[in-house]
Amino acid sequence: MQRLGSKFAVYLLIMTVANSCGSEHRMQVEVPPSAEISIDSIDINTANNFDLQRIPYIGEKLAAEIVVFRQKHGPFRRPEHLMLINGISDRRFREIRHLIRVN
């Protein structure tokens, strides 16, 4: 399950209270850019298919290819080596880089 950042949780609480008040008591709340839903980073060397699919843009097929690549070539030494998988472009890698790690 995804974990909500503390700022986002506060925002949800404020919005819930604001929506439960009458229209005459509505408040304007600005969402800070850092209040995003996040998941813990995933170790691409130990993650199974299900865990890999928690990463955005990684579906069932790509997750299976990552596992097969790992079994065939050994563990990834750097997160950037994930781009050796067909279907993970430089652009896609940059979008998910903050969500993956290699231990």
C-alpha cells in the first residue's frame, strides 16, 4: 500500500474539514508542490514482479523482463542499468529514478 506524505495527509484533513462545513465557511487551501503521494524506493535487485509493478510505468511485461534480465546477467550495479531493459527509455528512467534503488 502506498504511504502518504505527512504534508499531503494534513492537506486531506484540511479539505475534509472544509468540505464538511457549510458553503459560507469554505476555505481556500493551496497544495504545496512537495505534497505528493509517494512510495518507498524499491530495490530493483530484490523486488519480485508484484513489487516492481508498484513503480509507475512498470507493468506486468516490463516487471517480468527485469526479473529475467537479473537472472540472466546478475544484479544491477547501478540504477541507470535499468535502461538496458527494452522498453525503459532515458525519459521513462528519469521519471522513476527517485523511486528505485540498488543495494
